[in-house]
Amino acid sequence: MNLHELDSEAQKILAKYDKKRAATLTLLHLAQDKVGYVSPEIEAWVSKWTEVPVVHVHEVVTFYSMYHKKPAGKHHIRYCTSTSCILGGGEKMLGYLEKKLGICGGQTTKDGKFSLEEAECLCACEMAPMMQVGDDYHGDLTEKKIDEILDKLK
């Protein structure tokens, strides 16, 4: 994708903010949604629009776990590894998920359908153990539930 195709959307986004730098996160989301991850070229594009040094844009990308620094699978899974999830059996379920997908955290399946990322906390302790697939939260995980979720996504 040519990032210049997003320029008109970037202009609309910037019009909503008093200061251009305030649009940094929104522009990163826009580009990631279209491209699939945040490359150095995207960081430079956001820097141009926000007038924020590219090194600061890169710091934002590396600080927030919601930005992918390499291509993610069609279905990106973030698995919670917080205390609540671990105490609720999360390590066992994460091991099952890794075995089922044939990948570990930070990897993508060979067919590009799934990527897996361990997340420190997804703020849904009442659902422990849990994972996020795209924008959807799935909790009270069991092996059966994981199988059902993955089967629906295949």
C-alpha cells in the first residue's frame, strides 16, 4: 500500500486536534489498520504529519503493545499473562494454545492466519484466564473453549 493513499484521511484526523502531535496514536492506528503493522516508513509518515521527530514516534510504537512492529497474522491473539490469569490456570491454557497453533509468543503461523503475543495485562481479570483476538475478548478459557474459538476463525 502507498501511504499517500492515506493522506486525505490523515488530514481529516488532524483537523480534530488542536495540536498535531495529539494525532500520533490515531495516525498510527490508521496506518496499521491498512498495512497490518507499523514499519519505519509508517513511523516517518506519522512524523511528517504530526511534526514530531521520528524517534519520538518510534518510542510510542515500542512503548504500546497494540502496535505491531512486524506483520501479524490475520487473527492476532494477545494472551494475558497477568497474575489473575496465571492463578486461574493461564500457563496451562497458554501452553495448550501454543501447541495447538504450533507457535510461541511473538510468532506467526506459517500460513499467516494466526499470530500470538503475550500481554502483561488486558484488564479483564474477572474473565481469567483470558485472551484477546482482534478486538474480541474471550475469557474463562478451557481447552474446549480455545478449540471452539480457533475453529470459528479457521
